[in-house]
Amino acid sequence: MPIKPVLKMGDPRLLEVARKVENFSTPEFEALLRDMHDTMEALEGAGLAAPQIGIGLQVVIFGVKRNSRYPDAEEVPYTVLVNPVLTPLTEYMEQDWEGCLSVPGMRGMVPRYARIRYEGLDQYGNSIDRTVEGFHARVVQHECDHLQGILYPMRITDFRTFGFTDVLFPDRPPLAE
């Protein structure tokens, strides 16, 4: 499948609230999932939301294997999550660096709930119900924000911790967003 262009910050479609998926058994839905997977893989992302490729549906994918891009992060299983509902399980929020394919070349320190429960459906309409913490929780919250029209810079509380990746981390090799 072709790699889809990822919308960049400033595109008004990224600020829209996504619609719920109603039908899972269509060729269009299956093509969307393939396109999202292929695009995320090609760009070496940790996740991707349908609105990032111009599709206003509540669909996110994410997954991270151990690699040099995320040396301190635990693995996150590849997941298709449709019509998600997130519930914080603690008031404690952790600050950590985030990037985004829609905000290329930038990084920022973003507060996220340390432990969450996420519920929703997989690509076949089967229920998903997981309790996660750490990097896994961060990735899910980041991707699901896209479904509400929220980009990570909107969550930054101290803009002294927001900037170009190569300036903030001059000794690190370039990372995909």
C-alpha cells in the first residue's frame, strides 16, 4: 500500500474531533488500517492516528519494539485501538519527552498520567481493556489526543522544554518523529 502523507501542525483537520467507527467490515476500513500500518512503519513512528492522514475516524495504532530510538522504553505491543476510552488511574503525572510525525523535527516535555486504563475495540470489533503505565501509557494518551484535535505542544506547561530535536539533543543521532 502507498505511504500516506502525514498532516503537519497548522492543518485545521488536525484540530477536529474524530467520529466513531460504526462499521468494521468494509474494504475502506481494512484499507485504512493497512495504510496506517504501512505509513507508521515507513516513518518509524511509535504510533499513528487516523486524523494524521486526513481520516477523521477514532482509530489509532501503536507499537514499539526495543530499539535505539527508545532506549529506556519498555516494549509496547502492536495494537489497533478503535473508539477508545481512556481513564486515568492516578492523579500523578510524569513529564517526559515527546515528538510527533505531525510536528516534525521538534520535541517537548509533556505531562501525562502515569497509569491509565484504555478500553475500545480492535480491528474486528472485539473488546480491548488494558491497564498500562509508563511509556505504554504515554504512547496511548498521545495517540488518543489526536482523536480530540489535540497536538502534544498544546499540553506543554513549560515552553523552555520545547524545541528542535537537533538543538535539544545535539549528541544523539536523528530520530524519526
